[in-house]
Amino acid sequence: LVARQVEYITPPPPPSSSTSTAAGPSSSPPSNMAKMTNELVQYAMNFANDSMHTSLCLQFNAKTIALACVYMSVKFTKVRPTEGKMWSDILGIEMEALASISMQIMELIADKKGCELPIFETIRCDLAKMRERKAMQTQRSSGGGTSVKHESSSAVPSRDPKRPRTS
């Protein structure tokens, strides 16, 4: 079996005995996991649908976009990776691609809603922290003199994600 790699940042409270279902309190852990899975899937699908209103499909392959949608969904459902891992490592996505896709989807949503959602600032901070950790890891691993930088070879769109859209 694969070990669980995600958990709620603040686990939902266990159901009290007065509100327990017919299945009983022993069904609590699976129902929390089922709830988490349902939330993750729903948000990821919403983000994937939103991504179709952008040019992301011209910039990245479908799997990369889907992984970024999963990342955004875990941020919305307040789920974190276990064992102090980074999302980019768990999902197997390059940091620059994750940041670019997330920023473009957040811009679209902010434009549609006419405002920034508070979770967007959390996502931006998380992306910045992941970039810093990745840079530190790269520095440590290249301490012997030959520096290999993987991000420079990634396909990152030239568009500045903070620049307003002109369409």
C-alpha cells in the first residue's frame, strides 16, 4: 500500500456521539478521507475547467496543467503534504511550471469575480517558499563547483503573470 502523503492542516472534528451516523463512529477516518478526496476532486475539476479559458493548453501539456490544478485544490481544501515534503516534489512538477499555471488560473478567477480571493495570497506565499527551498537545495547540491540549474531549461511562458491582460 502507498503511504498517505497528504493530511488536513486542521483536521475536522470527529463527529460527536449525538451526531453519529448509522455506520457508527468507527467509520470516522474513512469518511474524513472520503470528504478530503471529494473536495480535492471537485476543486481540481473546477480549476481544470477554468484553465480552458486561458492559453495554458498552448504553453503546457495536459498532465502538467492537471497537476497544477491538484496543487491549487489542496491549497483551497487546506491540505498539506506529510513529512515536510514540498508539493512540487510530491506532484512531480517543475516549480516554474507550477507557479506559472497557478498564477494564470488565479488571474482568470480574480478577473471573473472582480476581486482577489484571500487564499490567492496564501498560494503566492507558498509558491515563493517552495522557490526559496528549491534554490537552497540546488545550491547545496552544487556546492562542489559544477552548478546545474534545471529550471532554466523548463518551458516557462514569457508573459509576466502580474501584467494585466489585454484581451
